[in-house]
Amino acid sequence: MSKQLPLVAMDACCSPLAREPLSEPQAVELAKVFKSISDPIRLRLLSLIASHEGGEACVCDLTDAFDVTGPTISHHLKVLRESGLIDGERRGTWVYYRVHPEVLARLSAVLVPADPAAVPA
């Protein structure tokens, strides 16, 4: 259906950035995923899907939240799918999307300080 980025490097880089430097392949893989959510529409789509009741949202529930065309929303959803952040399932006429929480957890784990006690309160 859609080409999904291999998150192989993600498994190897779940330690915080401050603990050890990322390798070049790790940085490339992370940059692709972070780039996919750097667009305001994609970030909002991800948030709408993640916060939707039941943990999934129909594309029909997403399009009205934006002042852009349906094909534009489809493009942004494709980018999120290809980055591995969401997955979609066709049910009849509509596609229902859900977030992959494990991918979000890996992304957030990279940004956590090496020593959580060192974070100012």
C-alpha cells in the first residue's frame, strides 16, 4: 500500500542525544521522521488522529478541520504514513488512521535529557 521508512536506526538511537552522539545513519533516519511533522498541517493531523476518540480517526473527520483541499490532506497523510507515524485501514469508502505510539515514544526518548535529575524544575 504505502512505502514505510525502515525505522531500523530508530531502535539503535533511543538513548538521549546528550548521552552519546548520533551516528550519521541515525541522524538521517531521525531527520526524516522529524521532517514529516515539521509541517503545521501534518502536526495538527497527527494530533487530531492521536487525540480522537478510540485512538483512530476517519479521513472524513479530518478534512473539515482544515482550509485546504482533500488532495492536500491526502498528501499530508501519505507523508505521515511513509514516515511510519500513522497507519491507515480502508473500511468501505473511508480510510481510518491511527498513530503508532511506539514511534512517538522513540522520538521522545531521543529528546529526553541523559540525566532527568539534571533538568531544572
